[in-house]
Amino acid sequence: MQQKKIITFLIILFITSSAWLFYASNRSINPNVGKNWWVLNFTEPSTKNLDFTIENHSDQSTFHWEVLQNNQISQQGDTIIKKGASQNVTPEENLSTGKITIDVTAGSDKKEIYKNL
């Protein structure tokens, strides 16, 4: 009788601890839970295409982007991206060769990427 109580207790303890570990693991894997970050990258990094993607996992929703050529702003715009979403931005293709820099700001956070055309 005592052995059955111990086995039952261990089974309940195992099931409870397993459920807690699965819950904690899913929370830590989810990029939107308790985290505040966003990413900027080119859609096609190996080509001359200047399309870029902003992936948002932060509390910010308004992003301002600028395309600079030789440190001069050639294009700019604003976009709204909800938390957990991403958006592709397609700048106009009227840029000549040289270093093209894309600056994106959200609040006080700023990121930049560049290509040499």
C-alpha cells in the first residue's frame, strides 16, 4: 500500500514538472514574450536589389527609414509594423553605383545596413 502511494506521488510529480518545463520552454522560445527587439536586413543580400525587411518584436510600431547615397538622403519614408510582424520595403531603383546605406530608426534605437553597388 505504501509503495502505491509513493509511485502515485512520483507520477504526479513527473507530470507536473514536465508540464512546467514545457510551459517555460515555450515562453523562452517565443520571440514576442518579454522581449524587445527588431531586425533590419536586405531581402536579397547578394544582388543589387535594395529591398529590405523590418521584422518587429518590440513595443515600437512606427519606423522611419532613409536611403542614403554618398551620405545624402535620396529617399525616406515611414512605416507602421505591429509587434510580431515583418514588412518588406521597396525603395525606388533610381540610384547609381557607390555605397548605399539604409538607416532605420524606431524611437531612440537606430540600425543601418549598406551595400556597395
